[in-house]
Amino acid sequence: MQIIKGASGYAARLLGVQIYDAEKEYRVSPFCIFVTAEDGNVLAANLLTREILLLSVEELAFLQGNRFCGALARTFAEKWYLVAPEFDAYETVERVRALVAAAKSTPDVILDYQILVTHDCNARCFYCYETDRIARHVPMSEKTANAVADYILAHAHGKRVMLRWHGGEPLYNIEAIRTIVRRLTAAGQDFISEIYTNGYLFDADIVREGMEAWHLMRVQISLDGTEEIYNTCKAYIYKDDPSPYQRVMRNIGLLLETGVTLYLRVNIDRHNMDMLKSLADELYARFGSPENLGVYAVGLYEDRENINTVRTADGRTEIVNAIIEFDNYCRRLGIARENPLGNNIKLRRCLADNPSAIQIFPEGQLSKCDHAAEGCLCGDVVHGVLSQEAVTMWRERANSPANCRGCAIYTDCIRLKNCRDDGPAECDASYKAERLHKLENAVRFVYRRYLRAAQSENGEEK
Ligand code: SF4
Ligand code: SF4
């Protein structure tokens, strides 16, 4: 066996080496997944310790067998690919998460800010979940923007913070971004940022400003179709622009030139599923496959509490199959969004269960969730976090031992009880399939990186 990625992270450190006992009847850990790489080799990834091994044919046959003894059994057991009868997968992950949470608990330090500078937007996507907020749109005022900056300064405790510019369309209230950034910069606060935008309002000057003054690390643009579908679906307010799509494509080019990481998110449903390959071909023909471009699809927002948006099991399977097919297609073109298998098991779902993250609304209210805003406000930037009850409510989990014990992806799956974005209340086969697909590709990505590094090392030696 060859180690492609060493064991890492909290779980590996806390577990250490499993003591092998030849008297015990070992079984393959539920967190061991086998992944066939593009070159036909088989990798074994331990999602708990985050180790990835390249297996020989004999080693693979051994692990896929049912009698585990001898030297190989010892090796695989010590690395937690084989586990003893008393190993409880669910409890182990829970214990690691609880220990890390306790060790990292730093009340009052907030390092991750999702800032909605406006609810308003220059597009009118038919699926927008913000429409009622747009109707009441109140852009963040200069006074509130200054209060936001002061709140950040009071809670950063000298550490670097991440600012996520959100809306509505955040560039629709660029002045609020500028005010916050100016105040933080003047105070010497270290920060980086990313922006979630439709990309329409960028131009060369704003791109430069974003890179230099806002310290943009990542840009995510929603691009929901090829030209005609996009223009129809986005329904921009600019009736004199014959094709907003062309303008957004121009801006994608400007952003790619800067080297910033650019994710293109394609929201899909039945209305636009058929164009996915054409869109990928078009992006590839126009931009090639630069390292900083990552394209991916997601199923259109499915709000658990709104029966009109909840898909049937078959409908969900259809969407997930389309997402996976599109992802594979983009990968062949070299434009897929790639993520390596992380060094740690998943410790939190989102800002809702992240104690050092908060969302700020245009009027300065604090919240723990993107959606259901009115039901989950927990304070404001002037008075700080007021409702610990709301904060605690957002941490409640939907995973349960009855469902998740023995599930391979539990290390990377956290579902929150009050999240409206996780699809049906109980996870289903398509939910698992999509996540497993991502994890397998994260393993393949690490392997490809390993091979590239080995190749360039050999090249240099020669
Ligand atoms: S996919 Fe379902 S069963 Fe598996 S860990 Fe997530 S919630 Fe639990
Ligand atoms: S909708 Fe779900 S994923 Fe999004 S912030 Fe709220 S809890 Fe988190």
C-alpha cells in the first residue's frame, strides 16, 4: 500500500493508533470507502482519520473479504480501516465533535460575517426566496454600515475575519461595502472577503477595487443557463440591455484574469436541466479550463416548509442524477469545482451552528440563518447578541443515531433541525448519493494532486 494522504485532523489525533487484538473479530469500518481513480487504481479512504491509501489488488481483495487476520489485519486495524466489535461509529464522531467544540469555545469571538448589504436586486429570478424582502427593501445605510464595522472590530479580538458579501445583490449597495471596508482598513483590521453575486454590476474598476480594497478571495456567480434561458430566468430590470448574459460573461472573463477563485453556480430544476452540457461546452470554449474556475450545479432551493417547492423522491433523484452527470462532464473538461478531501471531519453545517459566525441584515439585525430570517433574529449590531435562545435553537441537529449509525458519510454530514435548505426532514437515497459523489471526487482530486507532485519531482530529478 502507498500512503497518498496521511491521517490528519482532530479525529486522527484523538484516536491515535488502534491497539490490535488478534482475538477480536474485526470488521471494515463504515467510514472506509473504496474509490476507483481515473487510472483504474483503487483507493481506500478513511473518512474518520482522513487517510487515503492506494491499494494493491491483494490488499483490496483482503479488505473486501470477510476474514481479517494476520499482518494485514494488524496494519489495517491500527489505521482504523478495520474496527473492533465495540467500535461505535456514531458515538466516535460525536465524541470528536464535542471535544473539538469544547476546546475551541471562544465566546464573543466572531470571525466569520455574512453581510447582507441590501435585500434588493437588479434581477427578478422566478425562484427567488427573497421576493417579500425585496418588496420592503431597505438598503444598509451609511450609519448602519459604520455600526457593522464597529461590531466587527469589537468581536474580532485582533484576528483575521472573513466577510461574505451577500444580498439581494450585494453590488446593488456597493457604498455599504465601501463604508465597512474603509472603516476596517483605517482601524488596521485584517480581513479577507468573498462575494455572492449575479455578476452583472462588475466592471474593470470594480473588479480591481474588489481585489485591492475588499481583499476578495472568492467570487460566486449564479449562472442559471445558456444565453436565452439565462436572460429569461434572470429577468433583469434593464430592459434596454439585449443580453445581460453577455455582460455577465464579460465580467466572468475579467474576474478570471485576476486569478481570484471563481465559482459558477448553476441552479437547476426541470426547466433548465437539458441545457447543462451546452453551458459547460460554452464556458470551456470561451474561457478554457483555468485553475481558478470551478463550475457546479445545485438543485433549486427546496424549502421544507413550502409544499410547492418540495420535490417528490423521484423528482429529487432526477435532479441529483443531472447534477452528478454535469459534474462528471465538467470534470472531463477541466472546469468542475474541485475540493480536496479536507483534513478534518465536518465540524459544523453552516453559520447557524458555527459559534464564531453571524449574519448581519441590512438594518443591522443579527441572525444565524440565511432563510427564515424573521423567525431567527438574535440581536443587532448595536446591542450585540441578545437572544441566546435563538442561537441555541439553530444548533439543534437533525441527525440521529437511529438513522446515521453505520452511515459512511456521517463524518461529513451535519443536518440541522431548523434548516429549511436540507431537503426533506429525513435524508433520502438521493441526498446520500450526491454527498458520496462529492466525497469520492474529493478523494480522486487528492490522488491527482499527489500524482502531479510526484511527476514534477521526477521531472526535476531528471
Ligand atoms: S446521509 Fe442521512 S443517514 Fe447518513 S449521516 Fe447524513 S443524515 Fe445520517
Ligand atoms: S438555511 Fe440551513 S444551511 Fe442555510 S444558514 Fe440556515 S441552517 Fe444553515
